[in-house]
Amino acid sequence: MDKYLFPAIFEPRETKGYTVTFPDLPGCITEGDSLEETLLMAKEALELHLYGMEEDGDPIPSPASPEKIVVSTGAFVTIIEAWMKLIRDEMADKAVKKTLTIPKWLNDLAVKNHLNFSHVLQSALKDHLGLRE
């Protein structure tokens, strides 16, 4: 599924801001110092949690009806939206760090010629895998 809508419980903290939990997604918790920040953090937490579940092959539960969620005084429920296609695309383009070994003479020559190691490796991998645009 590409779009999810999950209810989130916003509970005021003793200091300032809110803590957010998702009743249908144990372990998906975040917080923020203002309502605006907390809404952004809740969206990010939901997206990353769902992405992790997809990657692990875990079943994603159906969201509870917001009107059936009981909250403490001062807390409230709101719906948070996650567009997973955008998150999947973003995560697919995420850079990962690789450690590799090359001969010293090759490293010295590449440095002397001001080569961008990441660019050269990406280009070589694409060529090798037949992935040219």
C-alpha cells in the first residue's frame, strides 16, 4: 500500500511539547517541543516505522478508529498520514558508506589526479551491472 493513515495520541509533557504514540504500532514513539515540531516528528516516526516493517516483511495492522481510542485528560488523537512511495524512493537513494581496499599506488595516483572516489566507484558499478541511463 502506498498511503497509510494511523491515529496518533499526543500527550502533553510536563515541561513543554508533546509525546506521541501510535496505539496500533507498539514502539513507534516520538516527541517534540511544539505542536508543529511534534506533528513533523510524528509523520517521520510513522513513515520510518512502517518502512522498517515493510523491509522486515512484518504485517502492517489496520488502523484503529480514532473515536474508539481513550486518552487521558489533556491528550488528543489526530490522524497522521504516511505516503510510502516517497519514503521508499528516498530510502532507495540513501547513501551508504562502504569500506574497501585498493593498492597504495592506485590510491596515490587517484588522489594526485583529484578523483572523486565515490563517483568513480558508482560509475564503475553501474557499468559493470549494465545500469547506464
